[in-house]
Amino acid sequence: MKLIQFLYRRSWLLLLLAAMAGLLGGLFGAALIGLITRGVLHTGAGALAGWFFGLCLAHLLARSIAQIALFQVTQGAVLDIRIGLSRKLLAAPPQRLRQLGKPELLTILTKDVDTLIGALQVIPNVMTQTVIIVGCLAYMAWLSWQLSLVFLLALALCLTGYHLLQRYPLRQMVGLREKMGQLYGHFRDLVEGSRELQLNARRGRLFVDKVLAPDAEEYKRLYVKSFTGFALIANLGDVLFYLVIGLIFFVIPVWLPHADVILAAFIMVLLFLIGPISIAINSVPVLGQGGVAFARIAQLDADLAAAPRPAAAGNPFATGAPLRLELSDVCHHYPGQAGDRQFMLGPMNLRIDAGEILFIVGGNGSGKTTLAMLLLGLYLPEQGSLRLNGVAVDAATVGHYRSYFSAVFSDFHLFQHVLGEPGAAGATRAAAYLDKLGIGHKVTVSDDKFSTIDLSSGQRKRLALVLAYLEDSDVYVFDEWAADQDPMFKRVFYSELLPELKMRGKTVIVISHDDAYFCCADRVVRLEDGNLHVQAGPLRSVT
């Protein structure tokens, strides 16, 4: 029901067109049955040929219009869901996405959407069959209202029983969806951790046998249990339908005599109705799965919609003055390495000016990446203020703030599409950087795409650096970029690329452990126990 309401809100006009065309298609289908019955039971069937072929054509056109209109509605709805969720996901705070978890997000965006598509695809046929059933019922009432009343009472009892019985397998489907989400998480671990599992054969066997297999078995058990319930209910319904036919044909005439012609026509319509009713009943499991998937999608949509405020209309940071980035008494909590403890970063005071190269150093778990996330605007301070050009950053202005930054994270994701400067000019700039970073012989840019991203870890990170360079932002943040580079490319990064960015007026923030290159920085700040300290040496103070 919620799914139909969603489709109605999205495009009620097309849905109305589909309903009316489906109604006409059903009426034409029912008329065809009446025409065939009349032709079989009466003489002069040849005179009905014109009506028969005309009704066939009308039935074809009406059903086609109804189905095409519903395809437009349903696929348009799926498109809106996909694009809307993608936009909201990008606008959501990283902390919220981390709480939801990658496996759950991927399951909703892939499997749940596919399940919803499967449910939406059966709706046109279900609606058409439903209208045919209604039309046939109307024709049956015209034949004999007494027999129709008996049939409707029997049908109402069967549908009530079906509704009560199908509650249990529908509840099983909720558990089935939960287990599917867990399986997707295991398959993600299997794919992303395949090297580790292949390296240690015993660990690989244990992962499959102790982690993946039990949940897969449980998924199989729940699937068989729920769909067995639906199958038994559907088969019981078919048998009951035949029992109703037997009741009307053998028993009812004893108390309510009817002409043989009427009785034969009534039974012919009932036999025809077996197909449409079976189609409608067998669609219930698919629609049930679609309802569960839609509930998950709607919940994710609600979770993501609660995140950001609308972006400010104009860019409040475009003051025309040289870029100045300031942290004032900023505090932020982040999880500790033990997982059950939280550490506070700050209070921190830091000013970064345009054209400055700042190194951030510190031990593992000291908060370097969290500080970088604060500087990038991906985390907002819990206390204190983050300012750009004297203007405070908040939920309404953070979108404009982030547009000043490019970053290469330590756990970066490499995109094959060159989403920066398009066309020939962008390809020329990309080729120059590819050559400088020693991968020009392996990677080219064509149609705004890299020819390949199937490279080693260090080469992929160099390719990510090229993408960041092409964005030509005001501030660059590099999180342990040189950690897995060989000495030659470390030297190129620190001694050539960073000074080049500085000459272009860019601000560069580097998280690094390479103390041999600290001399390349204008300042080095150290994080210890969540606090900023000035690195010893002839470097400027932190504030």
C-alpha cells in the first residue's frame, strides 16, 4: 500500500491513465470471455467474428497503454530513488555514513533497489489481471446474481484466510532481509580481503566455514521457510478454487436450479479466472519482498534527509582577501584504538595562510587524520570555531567551504573518470602530471577517462594525486601520500610538486612521517594526546 501511495504521489496523472486503460483492458478481456461463451453455447457464432477481433485489438491496445504508463511511473520512481539517495548520501555527515556502515549502504543501493524493481515490474500485470477479474465478476453477476453471490462469499472467505495465513511468511521476509545484509557484508570482506585469505589457507577455510557458511545456511533456511509458506498457501488456494467450482456445478443447482446454458457459461468464466487469480496470488511474495525493500530504502532516505541544512545562496568566503584558515579553541571527540574509549582532540588554535606548506606529524592514533577531516570540513567542530577568511563555517556554509579543498586520503578511492577540467586542455595537463609521476607510459586520458586504473598501490596513489592536481583547488591536503612511494617519487613529491603548488599560491597541508623532508615545510606541528605542539627547530609558532 505504501508503495502504491509513493507511486501516486510521484505521478498521479500517469497512474490514473494506467488505471483507466487497465480498467478498459479488463473489461474488454471479460467481454471476450462473454463473447466466446455466447459463441460456444449459441448458434450463429460467425456473426460474432467481427466483434471478437475488434475486442482483441481493443484489449491489446488498452493493456499495452496501461503497462507502458506503469513502466514510465515505476522506472521513473526508481530513477528518482537512485539519484535522490546518491545526492543525500553525498550531503550526509561522514559520521552518519560510518554509523550506517558500508555493507548496509551497498545492500540498500544495490540489492534492495533491484528487489524493488522486481516488485514494480509485476505491478502492471497484477493491475491488469485484477481488472480482468473484476470484469469477469461483473459478467458473472449478469449471468446469475445468485451464483455470483455464492462465489463472492466463497472468494471472500478464501481471501480472508489467505490474508491471515500470509502474515507469517511475510514476517519471515523481514528476517530474510536482515540476513541478506549480513551476507553482503561477508561477501564484501571475501572480495576485499581475498589476498589475506588466500595467503593463509586455514584462515580462509575458517572464514568460509565459520563466518560465511552459517549465515548463508540461515539465509537458505529463512528463504525456504518463507517461500514454502507462500507456495503452500497458493496451492491451497488453487484447490479451494476448484472446490468452489465443484460446489457451484454439483451442489448449488440442487437448491438453486439454473438453465444448463447459464451454468455452463458461469463455469467457463470460472475456469478462465483460474489464470488471473493465480497470477495475482503468486505475485504476493514478490510484492512482499518489494515492500520490505521499499521500507529499507525509505528508512535510509529519512536517515540521510535529516543531515544537512540548505546551503547558503552565495559564497560567504569569497571576500577577495588572501586565504586564511583558522581554528579557534576547536574540540572534537574521536574513537580510541580500543574502540570503547573516546579521546578529545583539542582545544586547538591554528592559523594557516595562503601559500603555506604545513606538515602535521604525530604517532598513530594521535588524531592527525581527524584534524585533517576538521580542516576539510568533513567533520564540524563540537566546540570552538573553524573560520575561513574570517567567516565561521557551519552546516549551511560547509558546502562552499569544502569547495576550496582537494585531498588524497590514506584510504583513498580512485575514480577512473577525470571529473576535473574536461576536454583537450585537461587531457594535456593530465598527461604532463602523468609523465612527471612516471606513469605516462601506462596511463593515458581519453574521453575524460583514464585508460586504466589497474595499477600497483603506489601507482594508483600517484594517479589520485593527478586527479587532485587537475581540480586546481586553493588548499591541498595529503594524508600520508608518500608512505608507499619509492625514494625517487618521494623526492619528486616533496622537492618538486609541493614547491610548485606553493609557487602557484596554493596552501598545502601534509600529514607525514618523513622527517628527512620536514625542511620542505614552512611549519611543522605535532599532535600528541590530542593537542598541538610546535616541532622543535627554527620554525614559526603554531598561532
